Amino acid sequence: MEISADLLILLTLIIGLFVVNRYMNQQQAASQALQFEALLAQQSSPELDIEGRFAAVSAQQMQHNTEQLLVLAEQRMKIEREKSSGELKSTKEGIEHLIKPIVEQLGALQVATNKMEKERSQAYGDIKSHIDQLSNRTDALGKEANNLTTALTKSSGVRGNWGEVSLSNIFEMSGLREGIDYVEQEGQEDGKRPDFIVNVPGGGRIPIDAKATAKHFLEAIGEEDDANRIHLIGQHAKAMRNRVTELKSKGYRESVGGDVEHVIMFVPSEALLAVTFDHQADLHEFAMKNDILIASPVSLLALLRTIAFQWRQSEQAENTREALAACRELYKRFATWSEHYEKVGKTLGVMNNHYNSSVGSYNMLNSQIKTLEDLRINEDLGKTAQTLKVTNADIRALPETIDLNDE
């Protein structure tokens, strides 16, 4: 058990008092001895044992004082011990009360830390797995890209297939209907056929042919020497210009039929066109003079979606015209029926007049028939001639109709 600061101070005071008291007793005893010696010298007393008695009394007194100090110190120390023990217990309980929430929080923190560490380890494993998968996919993609680059560089057939597949994908996104709004690779009389022919509202047609001129471009990408790279790009631009001339020579405008304004040369990459126009700024003008429009994937998709919108608008207008024609025909037939029905009404009115006239004649004849009844001529017949009444039928006329055929 630790000793408090107050108890240490008290012990120090007691020891100091004890030392001072002992010192004072010694001084007092020495003083008394000197006094007795002086007194003995003056009186020349024969009683020499007084000094011994005095020394004994002094020692007894000092022992008594020492015992009292020790008892007092023991009592004080006992009180301080009890007080310190109570304070220590209270302090311990207070400290335990204060640190209990901290201990609980530390325990919860330890649990959360363990859980976080477990989740971190699991997440790290997942991330590592994803990174490994991504790395493998990247490697595979790099190999596929290298294979594709090699194939596009060395094989014109592969480049042609690339252009046709890209063109087919754009038509799938265009909103046009195959077989109605466009046809794919429709053969012409001369055996030549464009990749696609688009039908335009109003009877127009647009032939589209894919030209994937990429050999020199791909070689330029892999070339490290600037001079060789510029030379290859120039070869690429020249090849693109030759494709325009080649497409013009196929004569699609004349062989396709219908109203054909331009033939579209589709290039399946924006980069192929951008590099070409940087090297030959007049390529568009050259193509337009030959009735050729050069289109990239973005521009062709925009054109095809515009044509699809025109088809929807044209069909809506045609549906509106057909609905109007049907309404006019319905009205025409209704007007004819109303004319016939009006004649029926008039005929019913005439018949009613004839009926009333015949009723008058019948009633005049009926007076003579009554004479026969009086003679009981109908006695065994079981039938009696009836008296007829005039009818007042109200035959209403139909409202007048408007003849739309004159409008």
C-alpha cells in the first residue's frame, strides 16, 4: 500500500519532534549537571551521589517523553492509515468508475478493429483477384489487338470484313427496317452490288459501300522514324483518294435505279479519316465532284437516323391521307343512304294519304255491309267486317346533309 504525502509529512514532524525533544533533554540535563557541580563546588557538600540521581531522573524523564511521543505517533499513524485506506478505496472505486467506460470502449474498439482487419483482408483478397483478372484480360486484349493489327495490315480481305461488319452494326442502331427501308448487298444487272442500298421517302435511293483502307495507317502507327511515318501517312491518304476513284468507276448511280444523288463511301474509323484530311484537305471536294460522300461511323449513323425519322414522318402523313380519304368515302356513302331514306319517308307519307282516302271509301261501303249483317248473312262465318279509322302519321324529314364531294 502506498503512503500518502500527508502521512509522510506527519512522520517527518514526529521524528523531528523526537530529535528536538531528545536534544533539549540532553541540554537540560547538561545544564542541571553544571549547576549541581557549581553548587557542590560552592557548598563543598559531601553528598556526591546527587549527580548520579539527577542523571537517573533525566534518563527516566527522557524515556517517559520518548514513550509518549511514540504512542502519539502510533495513534496518529493509525488514524492516518485508516484515513488513507478509506481514501485509497474511494479513489480506487472512483478510478474504476471512470475507466470502466474507457475499458468498454477499448473492448468495442478491439472487436471493431478485428472485424475491420478481417474485412480488409477479405477486400484485399478480392481486389487482388480482380486485379489479376483485369491483368489477364488486359494481356488477352493486347494479344487480340496485336493479332487484329497484324491481320488488318497483311490481309485486305480482313480489312474488308472489318468495314462490312462495322457498317452492319451501324444499320442495326439506325432504326431503319431491313427489307423495307434498306436492303443489303442487292445484286445489280451488271453483277456489281454495293454493301447496302437505303430507300429514301419520295423514291430516292442511296448506295453505301464500305472501304477500310488501313494498311499504311497501321504501319505508320508502329513506325518510330518520323520521316517513314509521314511517308506512310501520305501513302494512306493516296490510297483513300484511289478508293474514291474506284467507287466512282463502279457506276452505282446508273445501275441502282431510282433517284440517286450521291454514293456514300463508308470508312469504319474516325482516325482513318482525320489523318487523311490532315494530309489532303481537298479530299472531300474531290469526292463531291465525283458524286461520292465520305462518311465516318458517327456521320453515317446521324444520316441514317435522320432518314429513319423521315420515314416515320412520311408514314404518318400517308396514314393521315388514308384516314381522310376513308372519312370522305364514309360520309359520301352516308349521304347516299340518307337520300334513299328520305325517299322512304316521303313514300310513307304518300301511302298514309292513300290509306286515309281508302278508309273513307271503305267506311262508305261499310254502311251497306252492315245491311248484310242485319240479314245475318255472316251468321255461320264467325267473322265480322271491321270499321277502319283514319291514321295521322307524323313522318319527320331528315336534316339536310353537306355534300363534301363538291369541296
